Amino acid sequence: MTVRAKALITLYPPDEGGLAHELPFRTQSLVICAHTAREGRELDRPFQAAITADDEEPLVPGERLHVVTIATNDDDAVDYLRPGLRFRLWCGHDVGSGIVSRRVI
């Protein structure tokens, strides 16, 4: 099952630990690290995902609130990629953050 969600992401600038180069508008170079509380426990869960900029423009470090679509085939993502969920973008270290705005069917 593919789980899809719309999100707003911010890529940190290089001087704040972000990437030194832009990414193409469609990338699988970033991992989403979602955080949630389930059954009284705090859980972090990484997901390999395809991230696509809705405006088909490159993803540029330092850019704020870029609208993207996230797609992952990880079935557990259903429990994590829900509206309001905040997540980190990871590429060897944290390079950005985001928030899910809605699920896409």
C-alpha cells in the first residue's frame, strides 16, 4: 500500500547544518523521521519516501514552507503521516523539518 500526504517542508541553510546543494523537485535522497506517541510511549520512526515539490521547482536549502507530496510504501506510515504531525528530514543528519497538512488518497 502506498501512503501519500501533503506537507510543508523547510530545508535548513548550509550554515545551520542543511545540505550544501539543492535537490531535484522529485527526490528519494531524504528520509522522513516521524515522531508520535502511541500506547503511552514516545516513538520515532524513519521512513524512506519519495518527496515531490508540487510546483516542480528544485528543493533549495534555506527555503521555507515548500509544498510537497510525500509517498512511501511503508505500511506503518499510516499511523505516522497524519495531519498535524511534525517530522524531521534526514540525510546523514537533520537537514530540515516539516508538518503534514493532509493525507492524499
